[in-house]
Amino acid sequence: MIDRNTIVNRSPGLQAARVSDNEMVILGHDSEHYLGIDESGMAIWDQLDEAKSIGEIIDSMGALYDADNKVIEKDVLVFVERLLNEGVLQTRD
């Protein structure tokens, strides 16, 4: 289970491309699987050039978006969990 202290970063070997101002496509390792992400997902993706804690991501998203912190935390956790399950992100110890 992930929480604010979990450190995550991009998995190596992925290709990502912006297809518009508010959409990005990430191509998986096998080049047959891709994942589309929206504007808020891109804001998270852009932060993961290097490993960061989920708490750091939540805090930075809170500075970007005018929303309840609990909503931001829930949304970030769901998004990061999805990317972990897809193999796009990995955790670090």
C-alpha cells in the first residue's frame, strides 16, 4: 500500500509525448501498450524526472490547484497507484 512517504519515479525505458496542451500519451516497454493522461496527470508526470515522495507531489499539486487538500491527496494516490499498476512508475526504498 502506498502513502505520503512512498517514493516513486518513472520506470526506465518509457516514451512519452504531448499530443495537445492537456493530453499526453505514454508508450509502454512493449511498444504495444499506451496510456493517456490528462492535464493534472501531466503535472504529476512532469515532477517525476527524479524520485519524489507522494507527499511532495501532493503538496506541489496543492500549490497548483485550488482544491481541498484531502481531495488532492485522494486523487494523487489513485493516479499514482494506477501508474504503478500499469508499470509506468516504480517505487524506491
